[in-house]
Amino acid sequence: EIEEGSSVTLTCSSDANPAATYTWYKKNGNPDQEALRTGPQLNFVSIQSSDSGEFYCTAQNELGENTSDSTSIDVKYAPKVPSVSVSPSGEIVEGSSVTLTCSSDANPAATYTWYKKNGNPDQEPFRTGPQLDFVSIQSSDSGEFYCTVQNELGAKRSYCISLDVKYGPRIPSVSVRPSGEIVEGSALNLTCSSDANPAANYTWYKKNETSPKALGQTFTITNITSEHSGEYYCEAQNIRGRHNSKLQLTVVEAAGHPYLNMTHCII
């Protein structure tokens, strides 16, 4: 077996009188190929994968010429640094089909293993094989992936490639602070939250009113009155879709100020 980087010598010999001159050729599919080297020996001090191929020599003197059988050199080498491609290219949308492909030149052929970064140095393999297929990719598939390639002569790791799955807002949740009874004259913060990629924009509405009450994740009401009672909803929206959630506010009257009624009895 011939390994990349080793020293290899091919020797051509033929009985002839007068002595023959030798010429070396490497097959390239061209019938008029150029001579590679002259002399009885063809030396590779540090043979490379590109030196693989079929070689033959000719022996010639003034009385004639003969050509040897070809000999094949198959240089074995460890995998080169793999490259990773994503198909289709461009933005990745939840529910679409995505394929990652790992490619590396190696002899013998390499085996491929995929990993998803999780912060653990001893992480488990994610999948094996040159391709990593997501038939219907989900937001949970977002992350950084890399592949390793290995054969009997060595191993290499690819750079990381990031998958950023885009998706519309999930159904938002609404919180009220402070919690409890809503009393006239108090202040209130309504907060709307939704998971989305890209991040959602928030708009607050009150039922039966066409104009928004507020823009942004938090809607603050100060000096609450009975007119603030009613049904509100927040809408979370990005380029991938929208969702809304409803909230009912009921404002109660503040308790009246207590007073002391004193009567005097004169005897």
C-alpha cells in the first residue's frame, strides 16, 4: 500500500545492445501525451494523491523500441478538510425541506458523522452519512452543525454551519401587573410575549375600536377609570405570520373615603 508522503521508486529495465534509453509516461487519455521523465527510474520523494495513476516506460536504442505494461499507483491518504453545503440556499423557513451535505476527498473513502453543538465537549453523534436531511425542519432544529470525516489514515472536522429556522409567532401569552383586582385610579402594565423568528412586533387593540391602543410589548394604563373596562387583545406579527390573544379587564370602583360622624350629648 502506498501512503501519501512516502518515497516511491518505479524502475524500468530491458535487455538491449547497445544499451537502451528509457522514457516514462503517465496515462492521461491523450494519444500524443508528453514524456513525464527520462531515465531508468521514476522517483517520488514524497508522493502525493495527485500522483495516482497509470505509468509505463519505453526502452529504445538504434535498433528498435518497446513499451512496458502499465503499472497503477493508488496513493492512499487521510481525508482532506471537509466542506459543508446547504440546499436549498437562502432563508430557511419552518416546515421546509433542508439538506446538509458533507464532502471530503479521501482514499480509501471516508465515513461521515454529523454533530450538533450543545456545549458538551463529549457530545454524542447526531447522525451518520454524508447527508443530513430535514424533511420538515422545525424551530427546534436551529443550531450549529458540523461533520467529521474519517478513514484508516486519519480524521478531519469541518467548520460549523448555522441553521437559523424562521417561523411565525406562536400564540402569545398576556400577563397583568399588578395582579388581582383592578381599582379605579390605579396603574396597570399589560405585557404580551410570543416566540417568533424574526422577533415579533406587538400591537394592542380594544374590542370594537379600530385604532390601536398601543404599540410594543407592554401596554401601560395610568389612572384607570371604568372606561378602561372591556376586552383587549394583543397581536404578535412578523413576516411569517401573526397570532393574537385576548384579555378581559374589569375595573371596580375605589372604596369611598371613611369619615367619623360624632354627636355630642349635653346634659
